[in-house]
Amino acid sequence: MPETTEQRLTRIAGVGDWVIKLTELEGQDGQPARSISFVGIEFLPPLGYRQLAEARLHVPVTVPLD
């Protein structure tokens, strides 16, 4: 039986690793929604006060990943 996404994440991610999983809201042409996961990322450097203070709800915020 093929490995599920959750089983794969459990196998490759360590305790305390950050995992980001992006999933489509709806699949295309009746297909299940697709997803992609990133494991072991670090948010470096953190966003500064100015970036957070100037952020607006309707404008995307870019968070650098390393």
C-alpha cells in the first residue's frame, strides 16, 4: 500500500521541525485538492517591527524562508 502524506511527513520530519502545508481550497475538474508540504524550514530573519506595523489585511506579506 502506498505511503500517505501524513506517513511521509512523520517519517521525514523530526520532533520540533516546522512543517508548512499548503492545500488548495478546491480541486480542479472534480479532482481532490492538491497539497504541498515543506519540512524543516526556518523563519530567518524574523519580520521587523516596521514590516509588521505597515502590513495591511488586503496586501500580501512576504515571509522569507531559509
